Amino acid sequence: MGLIVQKFGGTSVADAARIHRAARKAIAAKERGNKVVVVVSAMGDTTDDLIDLAKQVCTVDGKEVVPPKREMDQLLVTGEQVTIALMAMAVCALGHPAVSFTGGQIGLLTDEAFSKARIKSIDEKRIHKELDAGTIVIVAGFQGVTPDGHFTTLGRGGSNATLVAVGAVLKADVCENYTDVDGIYTADPRLVPNARKIARISYDEMMELSGLGASVLQTRAVEFAKKYGVPLHVRNSQNDNEGTWIVSETQTMEHIVVSGAALKKDLTRVTIKNVPDRPGVAARIFHAIAAANIMVDDIIQNVMHDNTANISFTVEHGDLHDLRPVVEKLVTDLGAGTVAAFQGDLAKVSVVGVGMRTHTGVAERMFKALADAKVNIQNITTSEIKISCIIDREHGPAALRAVHDAFELGGPGGAAAKR
Ligand code: ADP
Ligand code: ASP
Ligand code: MG
């Protein structure tokens, strides 16, 4: 007998009919002789709608104030709580025992970083007890509680993290991530019509793709899956097709230079001008930003003639609310007439592949594709297995298609299809 953890994303539980379809998948897995845990997201656009409602309530005389983070999480966890109860009812209505649990009810403890909390532990005993009794266990994704009992959320797409964490503690045979596409594609199939489904992709490549904009899986969830060796299968909730397996790297994977391309929209570049050019200043700046739980990327420092430097970096647009006060405080603390500038409307187009470790010419090919598409590159960053270019946001989708074509990822003979 195996143990399967399935996760159904927002579109896969958007209405009663889809909840039934998801419930039937869980029941089918149980009837094949498995113990089954189901993690669910909030229905459809519920999380976005709740965020919008919070914005409306927090706008006074036309001015929007930032809601208290604790209250925001208190609000957002309600989305998943609706789905767990409905999913348990659907399974029961179809004739199988089921029980639903919130994050807190399975002892899913997190740190106190509201809106981006990290999972610390899960008490698997309660889940095991129900599974041993033959019950299908339904768990709310995206949420946890602090040791003091405050509700927390795990960042957008956080139900992926719940799936992997529950899979890891239960030592699941497989974690099935059911979504609205057939698996992981060579690029977002909504932006690149000739993108191809990939049969197998390594944890490292998936981690890069997720971090670079492939929102189908949350980066943290993939990181966790790699750390604990959780076998992850991304599939379509609307059919029974084989999806994409996210697995440890194999030698044959290196034969394909680029396995996927991704686009991250909504980036903002922040520039802190005229900071003193002496040891320790950059450390101080990025320590303060990291302490606020904000990820930065693409750091550039230009040293001026007057012993000062301009430091630029990009952040996701959604982090600006949190970043502004940190940067403003830094500017005050550092003195020396420092000024912070914010430039929005940026995007990042990237290509990823473990084959880059052993092949040359990838950067050249990417830059040529962007030049041919008349896309100006503002900044470039690389790692062992990725190359990223910061560009104007308005060119994002065209740039993604251009690099996807340049590496011949699409179409019937697409490179990734050969894996
Ligand atoms: P869910 O609600 O199931 O969590 P998401 O909307 O979070 O679904 O993720 C699925 C979406 O991710 C797809 O509809 C697709 O548009 C997008 N996506 C972005 N990049 C990729 C990719 N490389 N492969 C597959 N889907 C991708
Ligand atoms: N409902 C949450 C979100 O929309 C979590 C998730 O769907 O994974 O981000
Ligand atoms: Mg998602």
C-alpha cells in the first residue's frame, strides 16, 4: 500500500463540479490501495478577491494604507478553509470517509513572518491516525500557525509548499500537484503557444524556472522537495495524462543545453545614490533589506569620482510597500545626501538548463535573439544553469517567444521533448 499526497490548485476547485472531479481523483487513488491526503487551495480567484477587499477597506479618502500583516493573513487563510470543508463533504457524498484539517489542526507550525512564513514542523500523528482508519484526509494549503497561535500564510502559491512539506513528513511515495495545464512546459503555455510539455526536469532547473517566473510551482516548494527528495508529479486535474516528473538530475539531462525559458513581470529597480564608498556599506544595506524578508536580485554598484557609489537592485513590485520604509530609513541613517529612486515597468527574461555547465555559446545566442527582436537588454545576470536579462516590461512576452524560438524549444522536434 502506498501513500499519495495530492494538491489541487485554485482553478481545479473553482466550483462544485471541479471539486467533485478532484474528489473522484482522490477516491480513485484510494481505491487503487493507497492512503490519500489531499491539499487544497482557495477556490478560483478567492485569494485575489480577498486581497482586493482588504485594499478597499484600507483606502481612506482616496489614500491606501497598508493593512496590518497579521490581519491580512487572518483574512487570507479563510479561503482555503472553505475549500477543505467542501472537499471533505464531496468525498463523503461520494461514499468515502473524509475529514478536513486546517494548518493549525495538523500542527503545521511556522515562524512569525506573516505573508511569507516558513514551515518549521508538522505533527503527522493526527494525519496518520485518520489514514490508518481508512479516511481520506483533506488539508488546507498555504496556511500555518505560529507557536503563539497566530495564523500565517506561506507566500503566494504556498499550497505547493504545504503539499511538499506534508509529503516529506509522511514520507509519501509521490506528491501529485494537480493544476490547469498538463505539466511543466518549456515556457508558460499561455504566453508561448508552441511551448512543449517536458517529461522530466531536474529539481535545480525547476527551482530556477520557478524563481524566474514559472509560477506553476512555488520556488520554496521545489527547494524543499529537493532537500527531502520528495518525488513531485505535476499533472492536469481535468484529465488523466501523465504530467511532468521533477526528479534528481541524471547525466542525460546535460545533453540538452536549455530546457526552458521564463518571464518574470512586474520588477522594479531601486537605486540608492551617493552612498559612501567604504567597506561595510553594502553589507548594511542588504542586511536591512533581508531582515525585512525581501528578496533582491541583479545588484549593480557604480563608483563615482567623489568616493561615493550608486547601488541599484531589482525587487518584485509587490515588495515595494515593505521596501520603501526600509530604504528611506537607510538613506537617513547613511547620510551624505543619499537619494532613493524607484523605476518600475521592468521584466526579466531567462533561459535555464543544466546543459549550460558543459556547453558554451548560450549567452551569445540569447543576446542575438533579443537583438533580432529589437529588445534592449538593461542588465544581465548568470548562474551556472541560467542566463537572465532585465528588459522593459512591455517587451516581455515577445522577448520570451524570441528566446524560446532561438533555442528551438517549441514544436514537434523541441529539444526538451527528447528527455
Ligand atoms: P494552481 O492554481 O493550480 O496553483 P497556477 O495558476 O498557480 O495554478 O499555476 C499554473 C499556471 O502556471 C499555468 O496556467 C501557466 O499559465 C503557468 N505557468 C508559467 N510557466 C509555466 C511553465 N513553464 N509550465 C507550465 N505552466 C506554467
Ligand atoms: N491561495 C493561495 C494563492 O492564491 C495559495 C495557493 O493557491 O497556492 O496564492
Ligand atoms: Mg499556484
